[in-house]
Amino acid sequence: MASGVGLALFYGRIGSWQGCFLTGVALRGRNFGNPKSYILGTPKYLVMASEQLEEYLESILDIEEREGIAKTSAIARCMKVAPASVTEALQTLSDKGLISYQPYKGATLTDSGREMARKVKRRHRLLEVFLRDVLQIRDDNVHHEACKMEHTLTDETEYALCKMLRAPARCPHGSLIEPCDRQVESCAECLNNPSLAAAFPHRHEHLIPVTAMEPGQKARIAFIRGDAGVVQRLTDLGLTFSTEIQMVRKAPLSGPVEIGVRRTRLAIDHTIADHIFVAALGETS
């Protein structure tokens, strides 16, 4: 391209995020508050780097889980940007089918947006465990460092990191780590068959931990986090893959949970319940 002049549009990796080169101009940096836009005839297109997109989706997920809908003002406070910048970004995310957006009301994630946000959140929390437990990074620095790394982690590296850490349940700040998206019954399948791990198909149904079930809700055990020892301990309690259970009651402050299993009631410790993920059956009684 003579003298660097041309109209080619292509994407390439710059530093830690996917940059966009447009008409010879390179977009750089992490200025989430002022994403750049260009006129390509009409209409106006917002150029949003993948790192920036994922940061918005993570913020919307966090707010949505607390408040039900992510309002523009709440996103602006979370992202530390101007509300006008949030409005423009939300329109772009809506155009991509990642959120449902109503001006003056707020945004909620679509299924595809929620899946993407949860995947990034899982990588972030795995990285926090790695930084603290392996690299001995101070607790007050792990979040910031994980934020910089989470957007460049590949699926292969994520799976390898999870195996090396022996599938941790929670991050250093106590937040639950989502299960992986592989169609496996337990972590033992990956840990015991490393050469086959990459061949496992993807799981498409969303799983929730037993601790997130509501009283009266019914569900089917769909994944057990942990190695063969964890699987055996849960098997001894009658909690096996595909078993249907019903939440009876949950004690406050991370206390034990009581579930119904095969016409009996079983009280299990909260830390044990962290290892059990279920597919909700949508019934309460």
C-alpha cells in the first residue's frame, strides 16, 4: 500500500486487544469511555474492540444479576465512563444481538451475550486463582492483572489452566467459578483423559450451582466439579449424574442446604454443594 494510503479494512491484534485498522488509521489503547466511530457512507458505525465489548458485557452481567436490568447510569458508574458513551456502546451491542436494549430503561443480555459474558467471567476468576496461588501476586493486585489478561486467553489455554489448578470452585474474592462448557459429567473425565479433552463436544444448556436453586425448585444433576475422589464422595451420598433433586431449604450465611433425593432428604455442606451443578427443570412445589 503506497505511502500507507488505502481503504482496506482488516483486523489484527495490537497489544492485548483486537485492534481495528481503518483507512490507514490504527485504533489503540483502552479508552472505553470514548469508542471511536467513522462514517462509511451512512449510517454511522461504532468501531468497538473485542476487549471493550467483553468489558461491557461483563459489567451488564454483574448489574443484571443484582438488579434485574442494567440501566445506563449503573453501567456508566461501573465502567467509569460518561452515560453518552454507554448509550452509543449499548446500541452497538444491540445491533450485534448481544443485548436487548430499550432507551431510557436499560439493557439485558441475550442468550448469546450472556454466554459470552459468563465465559469471560470464568476466565477472569481462573486467572485470579492462578495469579494468587501460583505466581503469588498480592490479593489487591490480582483483579487488575486478570482484567488485562482475560481477553487474550484462548479456549485451549483456559482448559489447560483449569486442569492445572484442579478445577477451583471459587476465586480469591469468594465468587463462584462457572463450570466449563464441555459436555462432560465431571472434571474427572478431563483430568483422567488429557489426550481426549480437546475432543469433548460443547455443552449448550446453562447450568446453575445447587446453591442457586430456590426452595421447591426441581433440577437434574448435569455436572460435578472435581476429580474422581469428589465424584465418589457425592456418589456415596446418592448424588450422581442425571439424578433429579429438589431444593427444600437453604440456611443463611453459606450454611448447609437441604435437598430431596429419591424420596429422602439430605443436608449437605455449602462447600460440597459448590461442586454440584444442575439443569433446572422449571418446576416448583
